[in-house]
Amino acid sequence: MAKNTQDFYKNLEALEDFHATFVYPINTLVPDDWYVVISDVENSTEAILEGKYKDVNMVGALTIIAMLNIDKELDIPFIFGGDGAFVLIPPVLLKSSQQVILKVQEMALSSYALDVRVGVIPVRDIYKQGKKLFITKYKVSQDYFQAFVKGGGLDLSDSLLKNHEKYLLKETIDPNFEIDMTGLECRWEAIPSPKEEILSILIKANDDIYYGEILENLEQILGTRV
């Protein structure tokens, strides 16, 4: 009898030390019967240069909240990618997730004039290609937990969506299907810098083990705020 994995993420022990998410060995794999649901705004760089950065970000936020609202009793991990999102789901959510992500695609085009790739990739396919989805979660606050995923599986998912047509969703949307957008918000507030400039650093290490060292070095250079 197959093991029910739908509460896998809900039962995953959370880390409360931010540094531990980088130095603590993460060796818990997402179950291979799960799926990665992806939305990806096409030509997002051009859209951002045209001043549509808020719209681009809204598509990612819409993807996440619509997926989370499918079944509020389930706890599923997600990664906000700026120009889209990754949401990991158990098999029980597959059918409804397909309708939700197709509806997101439709709304992105009609409301923001943005073309969005949407797809669903079996975790099993990712593992067969030698990449992994090691996952942990960090307790940001009493009510919010953030997923951390390592192992190259999400990068592969993004590549598969863009380069293999079989992972693109092309099903017909049920005309009676409606997505639940309760809780949707994408706050934008201008925050003035006390130093006249704000520095954003995006770092992608060749090996996950280096992130802890990078964080320590940044804190030595920039200091920390408690």
C-alpha cells in the first residue's frame, strides 16, 4: 500500500536559526510522488524595463496564494521567484492545481498583458535526471514558515519548463472553475535609504555548501542588525 505523503511538509521540523538553514545538513527529500507547479513570465526582463515590475511580481504572488487556497488544511511549500513561482504539491492536489495555474495564466494575459508559461513537473522526473529537491523550512514568525530547497531540482524544473513542451500545460480551463484569491497582496512601499543607496546582492553558488561561508563573510564586511 502506497504511503500517504500529503502531510510531508506540514510534519517537517522547522529550523528557528536562520544561519542553520545554510550550515545545517539538509538531507530530507521531497517525496518522489509530488509535483512542482511552475509559473514563469515570458520576457520578464523586457516587461520590467517597461516599468511593469509590479505586474510581473503580482503574477508570482497570485500563483502562490491561489495554490495555497486550494485546500487550506494542507501545508505546501513554495518559492517566490520574482517573475513567477514554484509550488510543490502532493498528488491529491494535482487535478485542481492544473486548473488553478491555467487560470493564473489566463488572468495574467487579460489583466496585465503578460504571457506566462505554466507547467507541472513530476518530482520523479527530476530525480531521474540526477538532480535533487532537498527541503527544510525556517520559522520566520509564529504564523509564517519559509521553505528552503537545495539540490538543483528547481533550476532543472525551470529548464524543463522552458525547453520541453511536454511539461507545458495545455488543458482546457473549466469555464465554471474559479480560483480563490483570498489574502492576495503584493505590497509596494518606497523605503528611503539612510545612505542614499540600497545594495541588493544576488548570489548563486556552484555548490550549496558555500552559502554558509558566504553569509558569514558578508556579515563580517557589512555587519549585522539585531
